[in-house]
Amino acid sequence: MSLNKELLDILVCPQCKGDIHLNDGETGLICQACRLVYEIKDDIPIMLVDEARPLDS
């Protein structure tokens, strides 16, 4: 799985509008400020706050 670099450059956290980055396994996008992970399903980032899961400590 590999998201397009240009897409990653324009995506922001839908909750705080802050920066996000890929997790180590490239299965989700992390917002450190909100401590949320937005999952990536079928190469599509699910950028819905209600669908995000808390970032593990």
C-alpha cells in the first residue's frame, strides 16, 4: 500500500486541521495533536472523525 505523496501533502486532520503522517505499517494516518488514527481501507484514507480510533500510547 502506498499513498500518493501529493495526496499526503494536502491531507490534514479533519478535526484540528493539523498535519498527519503515515503510521509505520502504512495502514493509517496519524494526527499527533488529536491522538487519532485514520484508517486506510482499500488504499483510501477514511478521513471521518467518527471513524477514527484513538492512538495507542
